[in-house]
Amino acid sequence: MDAVGVALSLMRGALTLLDEPDTELIAQHLRLAIEAAEQKFSSDERSDGLVLPDAEDPDGPP
């Protein structure tokens, strides 16, 4: 898994811990960061043939 995939996995994991009302602002920032990383990864994927890790599997493919 490359750096973008690792970052996405970590952000998604952190996001699940932050689904509380008092941490909603942090969760909102993480959602924006994930969205930006996914968009970057998608554009890189077209040129590099990379595969985005599944949102349900933070570790990606085995």
C-alpha cells in the first residue's frame, strides 16, 4: 500500500472514533481530507494503475 492508501486508512480509522457530537468539527475536517485524498488517488490511479483500498477494509488487500 502506498502513502496515500495508508493515509486514507488512518483517516478512516480516526473518523470512526470521532463520531461524537463534541468532536464533529474534527470529524468534518477528516471527511474533507479523506475526500481530497480520494480525489488525488483517483487521478493518480488513472495514470499509475493503482487500486484504492476499500473503505470497509482499512488494511486494503492482503
